[in-house]
Amino acid sequence: MLSNANGTKIGFFGRLKTGWTLTKDSINVIRHHPRLLILPALAGASSLLFFVLFFGPLLIADAFGSGLEYVVLFVLYLLTTFVSTYCSAALVYGTNEAFHGREPSVRDCLSAVSDRTGPILVWSVIAATVSVILKSLEGSDNPVASLLGALFAVGWSIMTFFIVPVIVFEDVAVTSMFTRSGSTFKETWGETLGAGFGITLITTLIGFVFVGGALAISLAVASVVPAPGVVLGVVLVGGALALTYVLGQTIWGVAKTALYVYAVEGTAPSEFDNFDFETLGGRTEQSASTGSRELSPRAD
């Protein structure tokens, strides 16, 4: 069971309530700035395209063996990580613009983080390398190696939780990029594990609603005209899954930006004024020493 900075235990329902509040406030931001949804959609579409393009080469590389499949995987992970991180950085920037009363456009968001291409590329190379290593450990017949891989994956996720906001807003070296992300998570928002559980559960439930509605419509049509009903079902369910993914990624991006902005600026975004950041964990003295300032992308 998690506890916040005041030592209060956060139980299952506390996590769910935290996740629900963050999700609801994030959806409210998205409702007022729906163009934010386009950025995760671009990332998802690009990643899907890369996987389709690399499906054949992966099969061929796997047939040849000798580690060639890991080379192809590295290139695939590098491309997908770079594009998804770039779009995530644009989402973080756009969300911060919305928090400060400015209307973010997709073009402006993508353009605003263009000077962060270098750090994003470096991060993508590192992340792709780690992903290949974890993949190799997962496929290992050694149970110890598999366990170590699983433990490292959890630690890696925690250490890099705030990596995108750090890239967008802070001018730091490669090593500092990871330490800043990890320290922000550990010292300020370690309890976001509980919040993350709530957000994931709620977005999953939303996804079930979308898919259930799609299936109900397609089954109703299929009972009248079977063949078109099946085709409609595939289209609707696919669309529901895609919508769930895009909405979930956008909610996570908005919520994560809100947590990071509060940690750095010392004030909660007005869109989250009903959310008690202090009981979630609050700012530690280390994060508070950063001082209140309005975040903006840093130039190289």
C-alpha cells in the first residue's frame, strides 16, 4: 500500500479516486482543446505504419537468426520511439500552453519542440537499446535473466516517467536527463504509481464501453445483413480500439504534464484546481526550491 508525503496510506479506492479525478480533469482539458488528440493519433499511426513496414524484414531476419533480428528490432524501436517521443513532447508543450490560457495548434506544438530533436534522438537511441536488451532477456530460457529483465523494466519505467517533460522544458545533459526524471518521480510524485493505476483502470473501462457499443451496433446490423454486419463490426471495433488508445495516451500526457508543472511552478493548473496535489504527495523541499516560474521549451 502506498503512502503520501504526510504518511497517509493510499488504498485501492484512494488510488481509484485519484485516478478518476486526474482523468476527469484531463478529459475536461481535452474537451476544450480537442486538437491535442491529434498528436497521439499521429504517433500511433506512425508506429503502426513502421510495424507494418518492418513485419516482413523481421520475419526474414528471424529466419536467418544470428542476432540479425535484434538489429532489425533496434531500427524499428528507434523509429517508433523517436516519432512517439516527438509527438509526446509536442503534446506536453501544447498542454502547458493550454494551462497558461493559450490555444495550442498542432503545427505550433510540433514546431515548438523542433529544437529538442537532438535530445529526443539521443533518448530514442538509448530507449531502443534498452528495449532490445529487455526483449532478449524476455526470450531467454534462463528464469533468473527473465526475472532481472522484469525488475529492470519496472525501474526503467519509473526512472524515465518524466523524461519527456524534462526534454521539453529543461536544458540538461544526457545523464542529467535521467536523474532529473527519476528524482522528480521519487521525491515528488512517487505516489503517481497509485494515480496511474486509477487512470489505467478508468481508460480501460472507457475502452470496454466503446468496444461494447461497437459490437452491439455491428451485431444488430449483422442480424439483418450478415456480411456487411461483419465488415461493419471490424471497422467499428477497430475504430473503438484506436479511439481508446488515442484518448488514453492524451489523458496520460495531460495528467503527467499537470503533475510536472505543479512540481516546477509550485502552483496547480487551474484546470486541476479541484485536485488535491498535497494529499497525493505534494512537493518536497527539493522540488520547491526550483521556484515558481512559467515553463517554456529550452533552446539547445
